[in-house]
Amino acid sequence: MKITDIKTFVVDCFRTNWAFIKVYTDEGIDGVGEATLEYKEKALIGAVEHIKDVLVGQDPTNIERIAHDLYRDSYWRCGPVLMSAISAVETALWDILGKSLGVPVYKLLGGKTTDKVRIYVNGWFAGAKTPEEFGEKARIAVQRGITAMKWDPFGKSYLEISNKDLDTALRCVAAVREAVGDEMDLLIEGHGRFNVPTGVKIAKELEQFKPMLFEEPVPPDNLEALKAVRDKSPVAISAGERLYNMRQYKDLFEMRAADYIQPDISHAGGIMELKKISAMAETHYIAFAPHNPSGPVANAATLQLAGCCTNFSILEIMYSDVPWRADVTNEELRYEDGYIYIPDKPGLGIEINEEACLAHPYQPHTLRHYTGALTDIRPPESKFYF
């Protein structure tokens, strides 16, 4: 079997663009991956074109060698554009291998350790602005059987936060906690906003609400800063969505800078690289909670991986999405009581509809995190998809 072509399909999804990668072979077995890299899609397309020049003609089942050589031969290592391109291609190669053997990818990784994985939802808050509106959105999520939810209550704040804005954020958390009761797990997102003293201050204020974790309290550029917050935080700290391979995670583990790690299958090297990162975390008894707010292909790949990692804790998933999500793939998710079951179809168990992808072409979107528009992530006609 030989690789004959690689194509990128960039699909508008309102808050950003999904970037799907499809690898074609001379035996008619195709594989899909996802490299959704918010706001840097054009750079990603260029990176995939460079990879295509190298891979056409190669055997797609030599996954470990291909992924290693792409990383080694890039010379410019660890950056999000290159690693996202490698991640998607690597994932597509696993999809091809699984299909060629007639087995789901998890079988190739050692088999399932569980039939289902616990999820927490992101995006449940779409459109909410006030603490009261967050509380009402949370009540609706509870009615749908959700058991864990994440959001960023910090508005426009960056590095520091005023007492007034902190009070608003804490009232938002209080409103959600009151709406959902004590059994719901709350995950508080920081989006790498704060400096060390502000991160510590917020962590201490959050303790009263018993959150499961406080995610990315400081910018990702300095693990010493992350450790400084964790050392003084009374609540668990998570991080890692903006670390791009196991070598960067090595420093986090040695410093013990986080309690939960959140590598992204679309950015940190793909399926096997995340499997290795999970294994490294396991030796430190650090929980594995993959970052997964992107599209249906990344979700399918992450489910295959999550099902065979013994230190897996909880998986992020989007609560609702654009209505055409159901058109661009044949995604099928079985959701029950806060869990999603691991699909058993060959490969990743998902295909993209190329025509539907082309019907929703790239649209420019900009970062919303510091503009006050962070909850404007869905169109009015958005739909639940599990």
C-alpha cells in the first residue's frame, strides 16, 4: 500500500474553522485526521503541503517511522503549526491501518480498559453574559444528564483582575454551583490569563465551590510559573493544551507542575504521542484528561485513545455545535449518564463528507478571549449532538 495524496478540508464552524486531513492510498483505503488550529488555518495548510511532498509514495502503515522522521526532518521543532499537521496525518495513518485490518484503532493500542469514558461539557454556556444566565444554562445541562461542566468566568481580564471583576466571576461560579448542586463537577477555565499572584488569589477564592480543577491559570510559556501557582493552590491545577509533544511534557512531569494533564490529539503529535504522554503521566500518578474542544474527527480519535489509557480521568467534549456538524461526517455517539461509549467500527469509526465540507468553506475568525465575547460561540440554530 502506498500514499497517493493528502488533502486538507477547512470547514467553518462559527467560532473557528475545523481542519480535516484526508490521506489517500492506492488500495482505496483512506484515512482521516484533524488539525484544527484556531486562527492559524492558512499556516496549517502550508505545513500539510510540505508533508505531502515527503509522504506521497510511502507505506502508510509505517506510522512510527513516518511521525518520527517528519518531526526530525522539520528542523524547526515543537511549534503548534508543524505539530498540528503531523498530528492529523499521524491520526489518519492509524485510521488507514485499522481499516486495512478491520479493527478499531484501540485494538492496535493494546485494547480497551473500559467500554465508556466520562465526559465534561464545554460550550453549554453559549450566549450567557450574567451570573444568572450562566445559572440558567447550567440547569438545562443538568436536565440532559450532564455530570461535569467547564467554563471561563473571567470576562476580559488578562494577567490581573480587578476586585469588581473577580467578584463578578465568583458570583458566576456561585450561581452555577447553586443551579447544579454539589454532585456536579465544576471545572474552571483560566485560558492562561493570569500572572502568578493573581492565579494564586483566584485559586484560593475558588476553593469554596469545590471545583474539580482550575485549568491553565497562567500563560503556557513558563512551567515554573505554573508550578508556583500549583504549590500554593488549594484546588487541583490542570494544564497542557499548549504543549506540543512528550519532550515538553517531560519538564512538566519532573517539576510536578500540574495535577491533571490535557494534551490535544490535534496538536501534540497524534495518537501514539498522546499514548506515550499518558504513560509518562501514569508513572507520576498524574491524571490524563485530554483537551478536546474541536471537531468530530478529533473527538473520534480521542475516544479511541481514551479507552485504552489506564490513567484516563475525564474527556472534554462540546455540548452543542453548528447544525452542519451532522452533515460533514457520519459521527455516531452513544451517550448515557455522563459517559460516552467507545465506538467499535474499524479505524477511527468516522468518515468525512467531502462535498459537505466544501459547502462550508473557511471563514476568518478572531480570538474572543479578551474581548468579552467568549460565550458567543454558537449560531442561533445550533444543535445538541449527543
